[in-house]
Amino acid sequence: MTIQLTPETGVPINKRAPKIDLKTRAAACAKTVALLSDHGLEVELTAEDKEVAAALAVSYAQDPEKTSTAANNQRAAQLTPAVLRETNLILTEWGKSVVDSAVTVRHLVTNKLITETENPDPRVRLKALELLGKISDVGLFAEKSEVTITHQTTDDLKEKLRSKLQKLTRAHTQDPIEDAVVIDGEMVDVDKELGFDDE
């Protein structure tokens, strides 16, 4: 089965390829592999392909920025369709499992707190109820802080600064200025007194 391609004309060619996150690149490549598979491409996953895909996923988990930079257009083009599809599956499942496990832990903690509200010790009951009230979905005991931001124009800020500077200069001019006290006496050679004149 042949694929009819219609090229887009007038698209500017960027000499520097944009940086693409590995997850985004793998998803796009996997869609291309799926489309090509529908049109007759046979994709067979070997043990070596699994190893390469797993290594890419582990590298991405350790440092997404560095791995995404390293997996540029040229290197991605050298990977087999099976590796690209498997990498996308691993990254998609990995991201989903992190979200799933976080939801599972959230439900477990909530259920344990609900159980502790029946504890015979009133301190434990009270603490369990307090923590249940602090859950973001409930928000009963949520501590909220309000921040007020006032926007001012540059002219307003300049005027405020000017008035503060005028107040500061007036405060200094209102203080009485004392005349210097002149002491008559003989001059002392400090170097000689301290013993530095020998050097």
C-alpha cells in the first residue's frame, strides 16, 4: 500500500533545529511508526531494541534535559522504529505509573486518617480530624495568606522617591552645624612615635 505525500511549500528552513523534549519526540516518532505500520511497515522488537529503549528511558529519568539534548534529530533518525515505539511506551507508562502511585498513596493516607478518627485516644482523633481537614480537597483548615500588589506608574514612583529624598535633605539641613575645634600645640610625628621611621 502506497502513501500519498503532499509536501508543504513555503515553510522556512531553520538551520538550528529546535530543542525537543525526548518524551515529545518519542510520542511523535511512535505516531509515525504507527502510521507506517498501517501501510505495511513490519516492526519487530528485538532484545537489543528493548535494551536501547530501556537505556534511553533510564537516562531520561536521571537527567531529562541532557538526554533530550543528546537525542537530537540525527541520533533519533538512527534508531529503529521498534526502539522509538518502545521508548514512547516506556516513557508514557512511566509517567502514568508515577501519577497512579501518587493517587494510590493519597487514597491510602486519607483512608488511614479516616480510620484514626475512631481511635479511643482523643488526641489521635483530633490530630486525624485536623489532618483530614487540611487535605486540599476539603480545605477546612487551610492556612491562607493574602498578598496585595499595588501597581504604580513610573511617574508615581519617581514622585515618591523625590519626596523622600527631600525629607532626608531637610532633616540634615535643620541640624545645627558645629564649627571645627582647632587645638593649638606642637605637631607629633606618628611614624617616629610608633617606631616606623627606622625602616
